[in-house]
Amino acid sequence: MRKTVLGLAVLAAMAGGAAAADDSYPAKEIQGIIQWGAGGSTDTVMRSVTPHAAAALGGNIVMQNKTGGVGAIALRHVQSQKADGYTLLMGAENPQMYKVLGLGTDDYTDMIPISVLARGVPIFVAANDAPYDTMAEFVAYAKAHPGEVRVGSTGPGGLTSIVLAMLTSQEDVDFTRVPYDGDGPALTALQGGALDVMPVVLGAGIEAVKAGRMKVIGLVDTEANPLLPGVAPVTDDIPGFADYLPWGPFFGVFAKKGTPDEIVAKLQAAYAEGAQNPDFVKLMEDRGFIIMAVSGDEAMEFLEGYRSVSSWLVHDAGFAKKSPEEFGIPRP
């Protein structure tokens, strides 16, 4: 009996210590690992919202860009750390295709979504002197000059690969794909003449478009966008795109599975508050991002739906290494 009472006392003390640890979170700096390079859309979203989330949390979140492997290096780094809430992944949509593309064994369904913050609308941008102004003209030029058009790419599984898969499923076109560690460096290359065309999220390209440093030749949506007056939706030129739309990249913050529920709840509340900050809301609206700020079951439902659509798209386009069926991913 005495041993039992002693054991219960020890367990109670341990539980009290755990509660105290959770109550003190964050007791040190939190590392935010950004999956893509500086200046890109993921970097912009994370550096815009995180200071507000950190203020709500009452702590300090230090952000670091860790590029490579189509974002897989950053994800693996976070998954290799302790599940204590002190290392967060700040990423885009790419991991949802890692399994079918053979890039990794984990995707976002293997992590805890702190917040799916926002989603965007893809566009095709081109150099100002490109001899095409619409998607119809671009496709015609690419067919007449096979392999000559240099298209920027952020690797398999990202926005560029999905949007180009949509295009090549409808049109027999051939490009030279040039890889970059994020859309920021690729857009810089486009403006410098090293690229001809880049599929990118509207939010990453809108400022350069407004400044007249590049032009929009395609809006990957089924309806016009008020930020791009006079630009027709891609379905006007290529009706088959409608089979995949609306579709767009997303940006979210994730923690390793096993992170204590109390810490997850604190982080989710902090990012929910950060996403309501007027400065962040204005930036997202000005750049054409749609704020979501969802977590929990709602975030998981969104993530699984995105994984289903995109995984089967890359599979049907012929560049998936494994069938979505191997991972129990249902066809949409």
C-alpha cells in the first residue's frame, strides 16, 4: 500500500511538472523552418504573419530558409527534431505529392497542421518582350518552337509542375524546364532574361506585374480576377483546364506529430490571431491571396482533398513514380 501511494505521488509530481512545462511554453526561441527561398511567396506569407503570431504567443519565433529537395530537406529537418513545439515547418503545397513522386515518406497528413493560412491563384507570367500575350498565343508559339521556351520550375510536386501538367494534358507542347529553389529566384531570373515564362502564384508576381517588369499571359482560374483587369481566365483559351479548377497553392505552419496538445492549442490560437491582424489581411488582399486560417479537422479535410486531386493529376500526367493507390489516396 505504501509503495502504491508513493508511486501515485511520483506520477502526480510528474504530471504537475508536465503541466508546468506546458504553461511556461514558450520558454525559449521557436525555430520556424521556411521550406523555400527568400523573396518567394511562402517566405512572404510566413514573414508577414509570424511576427503577429509570436506577439500573441508571447514568445520569439526565429525564421530560417532551408531550401532543397523540393522542400523535402526542410520537412525532414523538422521531423528529425523533438516533438516539443520548438521547431515548426513553414511550407507550401509540395509535400502533398512527396509520396507519389518518390521524394519522401512523409506528407502533411503525417504532421499536425497548426494553421493552413492562405491559398493562392496561379498565373503564367512572361518577359515583357515575349512574342505572345495570351495563353493561346503562347501555346501556338511553343508548338512552333519545340523545346525553345525556357520555363522556370520549382521541381516536381510544386505549383509549376502541377500547372504545367494541366497544360500538357490539354496541349501537345514541349518546354525546356529550368529549376530554381523557389519562385522568388525564378522571377528574378525571368526579369533578367534567363527565363521566358514562369507559372507562379498571383501573390508572388503581382508587384512586379504592377511595376511593369513582367506581363501576365494566363490566369489559371475559371473567372476573371479584379487584380488583373483585362486578363481572361485560362479556360477562355483552353476549356479543358476547367476539369482541374479552381485549384491553387497553399501555405501553412506544421508541427511534428507527438507535440503536446496544450502546445499545439497555443500555437493554433496564436496563428489564428496573427491571421486576423489588419496588416496581414491587407497584404494578402493586395496580393490576391485568400485567407483561410484553418486548423484541426477542417485543415486535415482540406489537406487530404488537395493531396487527392494533385496526386492523381501527376499520376495521370505520367510523372508520378508510384500510384496514389499504394498510399490509400482516393481518386477525387
